[in-house]
Amino acid sequence: MMESPTAHEHTTTATIPLKSDDPEAAAADGIVASPSASSPESASSPDSDESNQPPEHIDILVHESDLQDIHKVVIRELGPTKKKVKLFYADDVLAFDEISAWQNQNPEKSISDALAYFCPKRRSADVLVRLIYGDTEEPDYVLTYKTHHNHHRSEQEENFSYIRSLFEEKLLHHGVILEIEKSLDTNHMHFVKVFTPFHFLALEAYKLGLQFNLREPLHTLDSDAHPPEKRNGIFQYFKTYHLDLNKHTADLDPLDLSSFEFKLPDPTTEEKHRIVSVINQPCHIVLTKFFERRHRILLAHHAIISAEMRVLTRTGLRTEGINYLLSHRIYLDFFPTHDEDIDSPVTKGKIKLTKREDLACENVSSLRTRLIRQWVYGPMFRLEKPVDLIREYFGEEVAFYFVYLEFYNRCLGYSALCGLIVFLYGIYEYLDYQSTMSKSHLYTRGAPTHDPISNLTDSHSNTTTSPINSGGGHGPKDDSWHKLFDNALTPWFALFMSLWSVCYTIAWSRREKYYAFKWSMHNYNPPPLRRVEFHAVGVKKSPVTNKKEQYFPEESRSIRQIISFLVLLVFCAISCASVLVQIFFIIHYEEEGVPEMLVAFGAAMMGVILIQICRRVFHPVCHFLNHWENYRTEEEFEQALVLKQWSFEFINIYCHIVYFAFIRPHLNNVTIFGQTIHASATCNSDKDVCSADVILELLVIFICDQAIERFEEIGVPRIKALFRSKIAKANKRGAGGSKYDLHSKIESGLPSIHQDNEYSADELRPQYYRDQIRDAYEGLYEDYFPKAIQYGYVTMFVTAFPLAPFFALLNNGFETRMDLFKLLKVLRRAPPFLGSGIGIWGPILRGCSVLAVSTNGLLVTFSSEYFFTHLIETYDESQWMVVRLTFLITWHVVIYTSGIVLLWMIPDEPAIIKIARDREAYLEKIILDPTAEAEDEEFGNNEAEADHK
């Protein structure tokens, strides 16, 4: 039952006409506001041209404590730029006034002098000095909203303005500094720039439990106790994991930083930074450089999503934050800003790097520029990728994706090399076979041959015909191309890839745990983030916190999950039934007399089209079902979405390959819906194998799937950018020369940016102007999903197409550059979220590796003509199935036993990580109880051992 506003003391209610993109949500929920309060902010509202529909009426709730706090906000203007700075605490207001007066009294003093003078005195001086002196770096976060073009504001616009003021007061209460800037364009855009002072960062870092390096070890490890880093013999060729066990991290103490060290930027060093101690640096250097940019962005993001307001809904009181305001268009966006790229036209007189010597990063401090040069324009297949730079710029979540991609590509190199060897040997066998057939043709001069190698099964009968007659008497029919992939090395390659898939999952688990420990993420548990789309039915006491929380009955969700599962089964059945389209396609064109190879290729292309159609239809349905199941947290929502889509894609893609590998060879003269299926000329119905059709189907589907993915990732954004550019140019021509007016405004309002008429106004804008028009970063789901599908290709069905790892490696080498180019140049900056691995994608990869053992064994046993000819055919026909099943059982026992032995020999956690974990537990123990420190153990006569040494 909904709580009544009158049941709460010190509250007022109001009704706001609110426009929303989600009418259902707008009708159900309310937003905090007070129409009676005066707004300290300029007029603001969404564009009224978006819709002519009448706005929804929403009940809202305001607490008087909020009304009292909002009047504490003080606004100051910044000189000729007319930007507004919002301050909340009295000390910040006093500091702003003192710094402004000091600047006027000492015009010869630089910003460094001001920082050195005020940082020890005022807590927010590290930000305020930079704001007043106009030498600020890019803001840590930016929120945007639009105002109406009319001067007369409606009641709704007044309330929108007040809601923003209230939310910004919540941000200021956290300790940040806000700067409000009106866009120099004519689109009535406003930027709310968030700056984070040191005192705020230190407190938030302590709350989040961020780890920082200690200046001195808590407990020094002697050199003879440290594990050796070098290996001898054959083990020296394997990558080892190194950790300095005398380097420790700890939670930040906001009151005492003397025991910590930090990175001080230094472009003259190879790493572009020096490790310095806090106690050896001036106060203003510590306050401005102790936290890296990724820390500032992460903590600013945490403050924004933590700022919440009380909202009255039909289920009672609930707290809502920035996502709620975004969904109701009170704010349009919030995003972090990219670092400046020194190679961009804004700061450099050329558009892109054109010389190889420009790829060097000497004296370049911009992390973004270094990444562009080393990754995007650097060598494509360089083994050691600078993943630590990725982590410094994008945080651990994105860094783990590139760690996985780099490791995956490295491992693909071994399988690609083996696949090339199989293919080259297949070329040799093919040429040798062709030479043998040519000699046989010369001897027979058109007479039928009785060589079993040259016999073919006619596609419309079980009689054996000569391969010579199809060439008009000029040579044998060339239908042996499948020997390029199905040859003497194919069974051994299948065995290698099955073991490779098992070893890969073990090796990746080691790599993942190493980087998690190296980046101090091994104990990280992401906090549950409630989805704004979550619709509760009531509140109840939490068994964990003993506080009231919104809930949705698990029984209702279980019923919805069962219905979703049934819908998933229906779509999987439709996807499997789509194979019938390929069957009828083959029947129709075979009856028309179209060549068998052309029919097979056309059927494979039809399979690609069917896969794409089913995918485009199911994915929106999948998202709808996932929203309908009403998950509370983002993590639960993403895991459910991944499981649904992966399950469907597994059936959607691989059912076509399964049909041609295991079902089609047994369909001869079978009638379906009045259509008779004959054995294909590329199949051998006598041997129950169809290797040629399987190879062609997998080749076409795999390559086309990769090509479509590249087009969607590269071609579609370029087409969209082209259309946006044409629309912008048309609008600019219609503005009647506003371009030059904008140039003059930028020159007067932004003195740090030099005017150059050679460039457009877009290029002269600050970074947050350019980031605002970029596409939003929407997570790594769309990057991980194609890799999981590709991993299924190169493990489960690689026996049919040994070149799959090679093509996957080429694709990934290009995609690695494109993924980073997209993150650095196309999309807004990804928030540097924390992470300890690749999440749910790890179990999916392990599942594919387990299935790969069975699918490769089945392909060898039932689809390989070479395997049939040299093993199965040597037995009596009545024993063929027994031999196949015996081989399959032996195959599984050998590989799974080998996997268990490998897992025993190579644990999924590196030895150095186990030592580091044990040492970490020991240090925690002696910190809590110093008397628990271990003693030296004795063995034999220590004095005799010393004399012997």
C-alpha cells in the first residue's frame, strides 16, 4: 500500500506535468520538486518540439531538509567567460573569494605559485585555483541538459530547473565542485562540469576500498626467500609470471598519506612517470597528482550515481538517482571526457599520423595519444601489448577485455600454424591425387576405371559412374577439393585442437588470476547496482541489512522465466526448421540441373541469410523477455541476457553445420513434405560421410559471419557519420554564417584554444563539446559476444575447416586495433570501472571447450572420408557403428584423462599467486596479532650446516 505524504513530517507534495519517453514509467513514478521554491539556476527544460502530446501528471515528495540545504548553495562567476561555479561548503566559498582577490593583487604570480600558497591552507584549493586561473584540465565528469528557446518558462520548466538544482545540491554535499557552462552553439545546451577536490577523492577512495602502493613493505622478504624468476631448460621458453612480493598495497588512509607512493608524470622517462613518495613532495604536487585521472573519473561517477532523492510512487517511498532523471529527460547525458589527443587538429596541424617515425612516444605525456600511436597505428601482431596503459586510461574492466583478446590471439597463433600445416599437406595430397587421375585417364582413354579412388556416387542413383565423362572426354571431374582439409593430418589436428581447447581454458584461468592479483582486484566484489527499470511491488525488511528494500516476488519471476524459456524453445525450433529452407533449395536447383558445387555454395549462403534473419528477430524479443523478468541488479540482468542469447545463437548457427555433418549423409531417397531428398554428389552415401558439404558450409558461414561483424562495427558507424556530417553542413548553410560567429565566441570565451580558420568550429571546441556528440559507451557485451561465437567455430567445428583459426587470427588482429580506435576516437570515454576478470564469459568458454572434445570426435568419426577409408572401411559393414562408438569412447577417455593430468601438472593458479595469497594472509594475521609472527624452523645441526657453507 502506498504511503501517504501526510504520514511524513516536514514534507510537501506537488504535481508536475512531466514529459517522458516512457509514459508507463512516468505515470507510475514521481520526481522530487517544489514549485514554490525559487530556482537559483537559469531557465531549463527539454525541447518542447519533441512531442505535442499532453504531459503526464506525477505526484512528487519533498523533504524540508532538502529545501533547507538547497539554499546553502552559493554561485560565483568566473571572469569574462561568465561561467558559473557552484559551491556548498563555507570553506569553499571563502577559498574562492581569497584566491580571486590574491590573483587580482598578484597578477605576476603563476598558477603554480597560487597552488603552492593555497593548497596547504584551503581544502579545495587544488580545484578552485585551476578554475579561477582558467588552466583546468578536462572535467572529471560532465552532465548535459537543454533549455527552451523561449524566454517565458512554464510551470514544468520551473520544476525541471528546480529538480536539477536539488540534484546538484546532492552532488555538492558529497564535496565536489560544479561549473555550469552554457554552450556557445545555438542549441541551448548546458554543461554541468564535475571537478573532484583531493579531500573528496581521499574519502571516496577509502569508502570504495581502493588499493594504493605503500612506500615501504609491511614485512620485508629476504632475497634468498623470494621465488626465482628465471627458468632453465625447456621451461625458459614458456611465459612466467612475476610479482614483487616486497611491494604491498593497502586501503587509503585519508588522514595519513605518509606511507604511500604515487606516480608523478615525467615525459622524459620511458614509462612517462616516476614513482615518488608522498613525504618527499610538496603539498600541492600531492594534492593534484596523487590520484590518477582514472581514479578521479571513477570516484566522480560513484558520487553521481550515489546522489539520490526521495520519490513517492504507488509502492511507497523509494530513492532514485541519475538514471531516473535521465529516463525522464531532465538530464540528457552524463559522461567522462577523453584526454586531449596531441595528434588531433585541435593541437597539431595534421589530421593523422603518416610517418612511421611519428609512432614513437618520446616526450608524449598524453596517455590517449600514446595508446593511439602504440595500438592503433603500431604493429598489428606485436606480441606484447601495453595492457597496463589500457588499465591506466580505461580501468580494469576494459583492460581485462584486451588482456583476454591479446591472450586469445597469442594462443590462436599455435592453432593457426597447425591448421596451415594441415592445409599445405592437403594441397600436396590433392596435387598427387590429380596427377594419379591424369595418368589413369591417359591409360584408359575414356574407358571406365575400376580404381576405387576414382569412383563417385551419382547424386540421383546408387550406381557408380566414371568421373571422366563430365569433362566431355577432356579429363577427370575435379570433385576431390575436400582433400585440402580432409586428409591424413585431419584426425591428428582434431586431437590437437581438442587438447588445445582444454589447455586454453586452464592457461586463461592462470592469466586472469595473475592480472587480478597484479592489479589488486583479487578480492573485489562489485556492489549490486539497482536497475532504474526495476519495478517493485512493495517493500520488505532485508535479511542482510535489516532495512526496508523494494522487492519483486521470486515466484512471479520464476513463472516469467519459465515462459521465457518456452519462448526460447520455440525460437530454437524455428531456427532448426529453417534448415528445411536449405533442403528445399538444394532439391529445387538439383532438379534444375545446376552444378553440384554451385548448389552447395548457394545453400551455404542461404544458411548465412537464415542465421541473420533469425538473429535479427530473436534479439529484440530476448531483450523484451529479459526486461519482463524484472531483474533487480544490472549484473543479474546481464547474466540472464547472455545466457538467453548464447543459447539461441548456439542452436541458430550450429544446427546448420550439424545437419550437413551428421544428418544429410543418411538422407537418401527420403521424402519430406512431398519432396524427395537424394544424396548429394559431394557426399558418399555408401560410406555415410559428407565431408565436402560440411567444409563448404562451415567455410561460408564462418567467413561471412566475420565479414558482417566487421561491416556492422566499421561500415555502419561510417555511414551514420557521413549522414550526420551532411545534415550538419546543411544546417550550417541554413544558419547564414553562424560558423564565423561561433569562431569569435570560442576565441573570446576559451582563450586557451587558438583560433585557426583552417579548421572547422567542431575541431576548435573543448574536448567535452566533441565528446558530447559522440555515441555513448554501452559496455563490452557487444565485443565479448562475437568472440564467444568465434571461439565455438575454432574449437567445436575446426576439424571440418582447419583454416578457421588462421582467419580468426587475421580478423582479431584487425579488430584489436578497431576496438581500441572505437573506444578512443569514436565513442565517449568508457568509465574506468573496476573488474576482476571477464565474468560470465569464462564459464561459456569452458563449456565450449568441453563440447569441442565431443564435436571434433564426432566429425572425425562420422564426417571424415579419409578416416572412413583408412579405418572404418577395413571392418565388415555390420561392425561400422561398433567401431565408431568404440573410437568415440576411446577419444573421450584419452582427452579427458589428458586434461585431468594437465590440470594436475599445471594448476589453474600460478605458483607465485598462491605464494602471494599465502603471504597476504600471513601479513594480515601478524598485523592483527604481532605475537603470531612465525619463528625460524630448525633441521639437524645448524652450526654444522653453517660450517659446511
